[in-house]
Amino acid sequence: MIKRALNVTREADFAAWYQAVITEADMAEESGVRGCMVIRPWGYGIWERIQRLLDDRIKATGHENCYFPLFIPLSYFEKEAEHVDGFAKEMAVVTHHRLVQKDGRLVPDPDAKLEEPLVVRPTSETVIGAAMARWVQSWRDLPVLINQWANVVRWEMRTRMFLRTAEFLWQEGHTAHATVDEAREETMKMLEVYREFAETCLAMPVVAGEKPENERFPGAVATYSIEAMMQDGKALQAGTSHFLGTTFSSAQGIKFQNAEGVQELAQTTSWGVSTRMIGGVIMVHGDDDGLRVPPRVAPWQIVIVPMLRDTDEDAALIDYCKGLQAELAKASALGEPVRALLDLKAVKAATKRWGWVKKGAPVVIEVGGRDMAGGNVSVIRRDRLYREDGKLNSAVVAKDDFVAGAAALLEEIQAGLHADARARLDANIVRGVDSFDALKAHFERSGKYPGWVEVQWSKPEGGELDAVVERIKALKLTFRNVPLDAAPADGACIFTGKPAVERILVARAY
């Protein structure tokens, strides 16, 4: 019987397993501040990889990085009613600028009340819109293509590390354009950047599509998302791209004189992904031994663990491992130099091995005296941890052969994780459900892991949509998106009975 590294399995309790992975992999921990987390080096290292790879893609599309204030005047939000209504319940507000001692406690100084409350940034459309209004005067000033990496605060009532926290890290892109077509093209371009990034770098297959009206970003004309399927069958919104039209340019006064000398409102967009993507990596790739990190975003792709025994042989063994590390650093995999770590911590080798297994390092190399004498290394692949007999799958390989094949090995692991996740996604999207009763029955009989259902619908609006949303909420379901590659509608809407105009995904979600 296989002895797992975690004390809880995905099948027994997926939520507890998720938390156990984070804890055992030293990814994050509670901070002492409600809803906020400390991201530890391994978790933050994954975020740094995400930042670097995605930032390169953002800049390649012509965007420049900048930074805007954490505090936003409340009046900025009040200019756009739908936007402020959408975020009102999540806003953290600063009202005073000084504390005083009173009865042995620090309290806000009544004489230090701000003239105008400041909102701790939940998103930056309003403050960036105000800046764009200053920057844009003529059609020659367009397009404005900017992005910022920042933290935001949304006061969540129910939090879960990486997935939904009061404070989280993200990037948010904001652009202004002269025409609707240019802005819509930008919206779809960045959606594709996110889709390609998720698939290529995170090995996370996603479905790209348009959100229904009730799921749009507050103030948006259209919202698009990439949706990923977790191993428990739930959906995770992994990134969004919004066409804002003139909603914010009207509120913030982003106007320009066109080539004919006529004043127009700019067409704007915004788009973003966050540390929620790390939660997706955990739930898409993790197993009952912990995390499995795709090589492209692993802080260390190969970890070398010398089997030190406090003997005269240790110095030679360390030199052997340092030579291996240096040779690997000269190799290139997945378009970058191989990232190899030599773990010399004063901890038993077996403890270090299982520590790196739980962290999900793609490859762990163990090197003992016998390996060194034979010019070999013992290779453990995190994606193939056990043999068929349940024993640890450790293969002895000539050191030179391992170095020569390291790039191909990492590429194989990356591709294999994606292929497994893609097969799971494709196998768990159900089509052909032709009535609301059949939809209800599917989610009632499918147990813990019902996957997603793609149904035909008539794109109801207003009160009719509200009624439909209430019906699926009663089943703890949500609309995810209308896949861009969905087959044309050819039947009746399962909610209204009217002729369907498109197909939409329905699922339980995080």
C-alpha cells in the first residue's frame, strides 16, 4: 500500500486536502489579519514566475507598466453608479489620518477626520480614468496602453487562501482607444494572452468565452473570462478581460478631439489575473502527496539532494553535486536556463526528499556515495512518483545522460501535466442536457464531482434573467461563460423555452 505524504486525500475531503497542500508545501499561512495571508517563499516564488512570464507577454503586446495610488477618493467611485454599487459591500475605507491614546487604547483622533474618505484600492478603473482624462486630449494621444502589478483589497466575508482573500496580488491592465473596434480588439487580444499563458505556462486548460449579463464586471459593456476546471469538478474564473465602452470615460471625462476636430469619448478596457491562479495550479495539478508545479512556473525545476552521512566522503559528494548543478545551469529548457537548487540544509535526506515532493518540485535528484562512485544520479519525477507496485519510482541514471536529457524531461513533464488536465476537462463537460429538470438531475446524481454542463439558452435579460439566475442559485450553480468555440445553438432554451441563441456553461464554482 502506498503511504501518502499528506494525511488527507482529495476524495475524502477536497477542501481539507487543498488547505493541507498549502500548509505542507510551505506556500502560505495565516497572517493574524482576518482574510489576509503571508505568502511564503515557495508560494511567492511561483507568483514571481507567473509575473515574469506574463509580464513579458503583456509588454510584447505594446503595454507599459506603471503604478497608481493604493488610496482612491470616494468621489471617484461615486461618479459611476453601477461600479460603486458593485463594489460597495467590499470596500475598505480610510476615514482618519491619526490615532490618539484614550483610556489606554489607540483610537482615531476626532480632529483628524479626512475631508473625504479614501477607499483602499479594490480595482483601479476610477483613479486610472482620472489620469487618462489628463493625458488624453487628441486622437494622437491614443491608444493609451498601461498595466500595473499591485495589491488590492476586497472585504470578503468567507475567505480561502489564494482563491478568495481580503488582500490579494494581481496585475490590472487599462487601455483607452479612439474607436469601439479598437477597444473590442484589445479586449479579445488580452483574453487570448491569458488563455495562451494558462495553457502554456500553467499547463492549465481553460475555456475562453463571454460572461452573461449578471456576471459582468460592474460598469462593463462586455466581460470575457477564462474558466478552468478543478479536480473536484468546480470551475475557477482564472482571468477576465472587460470591454468598458464609454462607461468610465464618460464618468471620468476621458475625451479627445478626433481627426475631424470633433470631441469624442474614449473607448476603454480593463483586464486582470491574480494570485488566484496559484490556487488553480494547486487544484488542477496537485495529488494526494501534495503540490505538483508545472516546470515553467516552478521556482526550482530540479532539486539536488546529497545523501550526507557526516563522513569524510561528504565533501567529495557536495563537490560532485555542485558540478551537477553547474552543468544543469548551462542547459536550457522551455526557453530558459534550467533552474537547479542544491539543498544543503542540515536535515535528513529522506525528510528533504518528501519536503520537495510536497512542494511539487518537478524533479528531485538524490545522490549518494554509490551514485557518485558510479557517475550516476537517482532521479525522482514528481509527475510519476510511484511504480506499479506502490514503491517510490527512483531511477538510477548516468549523470551525463541526465544532464543531456534534462531539457527534454522538463518539457515532457510540462506537456504531460497539461495533457492530463485537458483530458479531465474534456471528459467532464456534459452536453445534450435539454431541460431544467435534466440539469437538476445531473447535479443531484453526480455526487461530489459533477463537472460542467453546456446548455442552450436564449440569453434572457432584465427580470427574466434574474428569475433564471435565482433558479440555478437554488441548485448552488452559476453561469460561467459562453464558450467562443461552442457549437451554434439549434434548439430551445432550457430555462425559458424560447429559441436558443447560444450555448453557455453551468457549474458549481469557487
